[in-house]
Amino acid sequence: MPPASAAPALVFRDPMPGEDEVPRETAVRLQFSRAILPETLSEHIYVSYASPRLLDAPPIPRFTARYAHDTRSITLSFVEPLAPLAAVRVELRPGIAGTNGLAVAPGDYTFTTAR
């Protein structure tokens, strides 16, 4: 078990990094090793298309981020399906903090949607 002074770390992602053929209606789930302060999530989670062919595409659909204390996870639910055959980048930007006051390391990963 990590010491209480350890910063929360991202330990699980669904869809998985690099995963292909992800259903366009998917929700994104991120799980952490320690509890997160939900109020630090706003404006610090960014989702974008990483596919060059989608540069002129409409923006990523609006989404809600719901934090579940019992599983230390965030679920991103989109109001519309994601674009077909698109690389989707999920970024955690600086500013997300654990209940112990320590910052979550920024990072990103990409998955690709199905047709």
C-alpha cells in the first residue's frame, strides 16, 4: 500500500491506450490510486480529436465528468457519439489534486473510434 504522502496516480483507463474499434457511444473511465478532490476536475480534463483528417471536424461533443468516491474513478459521458474512425486524445492537465493535497501528474493517451 502506498504511503499517505503519495500523489494520486492514474492506474486504469477505459478505453485502453491505443485501443482501436472503440464504440462511438463509449464513455471514458479513468481510475486513480488515491481519492481526488472533485472540485479540481473542472477545466482540467480535455478531450480532442487527434486525427489529422478531422482538423475541420466539429468539436468533441460536450461531456459530463462524474467522480465516484467509492472507486476513485471519473466517468466522462458524451452527449452525442464521437466521430467515426477518429483518434481521440484524453488529457489530464495540471490542476487535478488528491484529497491529500498532492497533484495528479498531467498526461494524455489516445484511442480510436469504430466506423
